Amino acid sequence: MARPILLFDLDGVCCNLMKKWLAVYNRDYHDNLRPEDITSWDWETFVKPECGKRIYHYLNRPGFFADLEPIEGCVESLGRLAAICELVVVTASPRQAAGDKIAWVRRHLPMVPKGNIVITHRKDLVRGDFMFDDAPKNLRNHPAIRILMDYPYNRHFHDCYRVHSWAEAEQLIHSLVARQQGRSRHPSAQWAMQPDHGDASGGDSSTV
């Protein structure tokens, strides 16, 4: 039986983009913005007016993504999940940052096969059984089982499994794989496309 495919994002899921982004902004604009202050994707509304949309210019700097720190538990959890899932990185990227992101995966995530890195802004077109991201826009129309890494900026989205760490994500994926392997003994078994106990229009569908 083929292993299920785990699609996962880099920024905010595997590497700590926010930590560096806030550090360089706070240094350059003499501010003290914190992760918990960012409650939507519109960063320009949280930074100083003199910065505004220039906050996004940092992402176009050569090498900006090259030295991001791995998020706690990411490397260890993916090392274990590689035994039960096909691992595929799916990340959006400024064109000039693609090389840095590929190098980051090579350096920190050697368990990801060389051909399993997809750079695209249309993540919904990439086939997989699980999709793990921090951006609701990447999960909303994805046909896979949706897993969201919790942040203040994505708490408006509920049609997913919400996790707060890689430890929780690993536990959830193990339980879902075990559940689906049990169902696969029956000819009609299919992967669940969304949390089968969740309410897509309302409450949090998290199981962990």
C-alpha cells in the first residue's frame, strides 16, 4: 500500500520566518512589535506608518530566507513521519528566494527526497493526502485533510485540524494514518477530505 502524501509549508511551519522578520523590522524602525501583535495577514497595519508596505521589502532581500531557524520539533517530527508518509515541501516564494529555500531544505530536512520540493502559489493544485500550512488561503480550497499551525493571524479559520506545535501535528498525523489504514481494509475506503467531526461553518475542528 502506498504511503500517504504529507504536503507541508516552510515559512511559519518549518522555519521561523516571523522571528527574523520582526527582529529586522524592530531594529530598523526602533519598534517592539511582537508575534502576538500580528493578528491578520496585513502586516502593514501593525507596523509604523513610515514603514507601511515596505515591511514586505525584507522578503525580497537576497539571502533573507537562508538562515531562518527551524521551528522547534520540526526536524525530529519529520524524521519520524518519513517512515509512514511521503514528505513533500510545498512553498510559495519570491523568485529570488527559491534557491535559498531549496538550500534550507537540503540543510535542515535531509529526509525530504530531492525531487519533493514544489514552489508554487497554487498549492491547491498539488496532490496529497494531508496539507499542513499556516495560511488559511492555502487550505481553504485544498482537497487534502487540512492541518493548520496555530498563530494569532489565522484564528478566524476553522475548517481544519488546528495544532499548536510539531508534537501535536505528529500525533494527529499518526492517528489519522492509523485510522485510514484501518478503513483501507474495506474496498470502499477513501481518505477523509476534512475533519469528519468538525463544523466547517463554525467551531474549531481540532482534535489535539
